[in-house]
Amino acid sequence: MSTSYADAAGLPVSDPTPIVSYSPVSLEVPGRPVPLEIKISAPVTGTDLPVILLSHGHGMANFLSSLRGYGPVADFWAAHGFVVIQPTHLDSTVLELRDQDLPDAPLFWRDRVVDMHVVLDHLEEVLAAVPGLPGRVDTEKVAAVGHSLGGTTVSLLLGMRVSDPNDPREKDLSDPRVKAGVVIGGPGIADEHFSPWAAEHYPMMKYLDFGQMTGDALVIAGDEDLNPHFSSRLSYRWDAYTHSPGGNKTLLTFLGAQHLFGGISGYDAAETSDENPERVAALRALVWAYLRSRLFPGDLSWDIAVKALETRKSPLAKVETK
């Protein structure tokens, strides 16, 4: 495979190809207050393409928390050989459901995971909506990537539980069809540093339990991603790594990164407090490499990328495994 360094912070990735994006694909889901709308982005060429389910965050900006967001990463992964599927979850600002009297509002944390189950249940139908895509996708090679609350969605797909003793519903929402996950800036556990504000406004966050998160995961954290609205503990954002079982977990910590990692949620997004195009380029290249190596046996993209990262003159991030 040839390699390209453009738009990847000097890290080796495959050569980019043109992409096609198709939206919305709409699925009627029983009991869901609105149809599930999906965007699919894919390279115009190639076969045996793997799939990324991309879960947006719970941000306040219009449209970024929907299928229309995360262009800087979604477009890149599609251009480098992935089919990227982006649902609009019920907590999206565009749906105006956060303040409605609906179960699990305003986060709709359980519905978010169900959205991913529904997409996988109807994956062939979703892919068939995109002209020229059917027959070019390996539907057995599925990964999930999520940012912020989307990180919680991915963690739940990998086995994390919301262990609320007052919630009688099924706790295990994992899905074995998801072969690997990437948790970017996800929430952590509620300990003595957890914010009373978060406990009041988002009570489910008091019960996050990573003890059974057994799926393969890359946890991405920023060493300046500290938000006292949620926790006064900086390591809160990498609890998905620290408190989950070992053997298949990797922690990627970006130096100087805050919650949007330089601007992953949208092109020139005003909410980005640490705008840094190089950091965005590095993050998407490293996620690409990690997922290539997890989904394709024998692929060395991750090992090569880590070595390239470690030999940079100006450090961007550090890697730890367990």
C-alpha cells in the first residue's frame, strides 16, 4: 500500500480518493419519536471497505451534533477507505427534543446505543441507498467511533454499563458486531471529584461502570481537557482506559489538547477552544491506523504510525497500552 503524508501531520496513511456523501437515509424505528436519519460517506472506488459508525457529541452548537457534523474526521476516513455512517441521535440540537418529557432526556443515552443497533440490523438496506456502494463493503468489519457523549455510546457498545440500581432495564447494551471502538474525550466515573451540577442535570453519569468494557478500544484524551462542570479530576477523560479490563486497550493522550482536540467537530467550528489543524490531522490519521490494524489481521499501520509519532521532533501525543 502506498503512503501519503498530506493532511496527516506527517503520519503515514493511504493515498486519498474522492468520496461521495449521501443523506439523509431515513429509518422508521418503532417507539422512536422521529425517524432515524443517517448520512453515509464512502470512497468512490475500492472494495472490501470497512465501516465506521460515528457517534456525535452532545454539544450545544447547531448542526454539529447531528449527521452534519464532524466533517474534518468523517471526510478524511472516507477518503482513506472507510464507509462512515453518521446517525442523528435524539439528543441532537436540531431535533429540539432535549427539553421534552421523554424517557432519558436530555441525553437519550440508551437511545443512542439503540440507534447503532438499528443501523447494524439494517446495514445492507442503509448501504443500498448509496448508488454504487452495494457489493463494495465488508459488513463484518465494523468499528465505532464517538466523541464526548458519543464516547459513552461507543463504550456501551463495547460492554460498559450504566449501573443505576433504580433502572430495571437491561444493562448490557454491547454489540459483538462492533469489532473495535474509539472513545474520544468520553465521560468517566463519578467519584469524590464528580460535579454536583452534573449529578443533578445528567444523573445517569453517576453510574458509569467500565468494569465489563471488554471490547477492543482506543481511548483518546487531551491533557488539558478539564471541565469542572463534570469533574475536577483531569484523568476523568481517560477513565474508559484506566477502569476497563486490560489486554486490548490503548490510551492516546494528546498534548495541549482540550475537549475538541483542535477542531474535530466541524470545519472552523466556533466552539473550538484549542484550534489546531495539525492536531486534528494527527488524530484522524492515528484513528485510521488503529482501526486498519484492528480490522485487518496482519496490518501494521498502527505500529508504523506510533513509531512515526515517537520520532517527531515536536511531540504531539503519547501512547500507552494495557
